[in-house]
Amino acid sequence: MSLFWFVVGQLASTETMSTSKKVITRDEWERKLNDVKIRKEDMNKLVMNFLVTEGYVEAAEKFRMESGTEPDIDLMTITDRMAVKKAVQSGNVEDAIEKVNDLNPEILDTNPQLFFHLQQQRLIELIRNGKVEEALEFAQEELAPRGEENQSFLEELERTVALLAFEDVSNCPVGDLLDISQRLKTASEVNAAILTSQSHEKDPKLPSLLKMLIWAQNQLDEKAAYPRINDLSTAVLEDPSI
């Protein structure tokens, strides 16, 4: 992300300027940008980090062969991790729990919040499938005891059980629990926990760097007119409006 560091440098250099904006031409901007050197190996590691963290095992393997960049974890573990994530996203929470325990039983043993959220997702799936009696029994036997020990768990349990009070969940104030976004949220939490257990960052570095780039550009906007990136998907420099 040479552009990010360059923007930060430009931001620092304008701190002592007057209130009038400095105008930086495209030629000057690109000339200075080219002076910022980033090692290709570092860029490759950044790409590999994204592929591994997001679970693109085939792309990671292909990139490893083409670039010679070695991942910091066994790529086979990505397949296992993605199987867990897919199970949660499909609503097969019990299968996901079994897979997590096969990977590393300590993940759930040492993370009561994650285990509660997985059990909560199991309850949501029972309610989604209209298994009311089974849902009530499961809530009472598996979740209520945990709610007695933790106030936040109890509040989440009460919110989930409230789904049973509405025939039309589309008008239910807690109907969002049945949205696919809830499955994705739980799957993301499990994915992060598995990565942490493997001593790997739970979030890829690339999106964070892009957010930092946006922040740096917004700060520099107040001090200078310069060629900026408005569309991160193309990374095209657009001339400043003067």
C-alpha cells in the first residue's frame, strides 16, 4: 500500500501550511508516488494473508505456486475451517459444533460466548423450522442454565424465545434473528475463533489498509487538492477539482 504511506506523508507535509489548499498536479503526485518503494514480497504476503483469512484455499494454493509465497498456516486447515463456516451458514449448527470440536475441542471449551451463540443459532433454526416444542425444551435445558450465570446471555435468550410469540415474524421486532445475516454473523464469529486458535489474525490486513487509505485521503482533502482514488475497485487516480 505505497499510496497509503505516500498520502500520510503528504498529509504531514501540509500540517504547517496556511488555510488555503495546496494544489498537487497529477505529474507531481505520480512522480512522488513512484519514489515510494514497497517490496514485492511484502505485497505478496498481504495478498496471501487475505486469501488465507477469507478461506480461498484454491486461490491461495495457486498463488503460492506462482509467487513462491508460503502461507503461515497449513492450507488444509482452511478447508476444514470453511466446512465449519458453511455448516453454520446453511443452518447445520450441530454439524458445525462437531467439526469445531474435531479441529480443536479447546475452541469452545475456552470460549463460552461463542458456544452460547452457536447454541442460540441452533435454537433459531428450530424455531425457523416450526419445531416449537423441541425449541422450548432445548432453550430450557441448554440455554437457560447459561442465562442464569450471565445476564447478557439471558437477554439474548429472551430475545430469541420471543420469536415464538409471533405468528408473522415479518412484523416481529426480533425478526432479524431469522435473517441470513444472523447466520453470517455467527459463522464469522466461529471463523475468527478458529483463526485465533491457529495463531492467525482473525481479520485480513488488506481491508484495514484500505480503510486507512480512505481515512488518510479524507484528512488530506481538507488541506490539498490532489489526484485521489474515488473507486477502490479500480484504484484509478482522478484529477483534483480546482
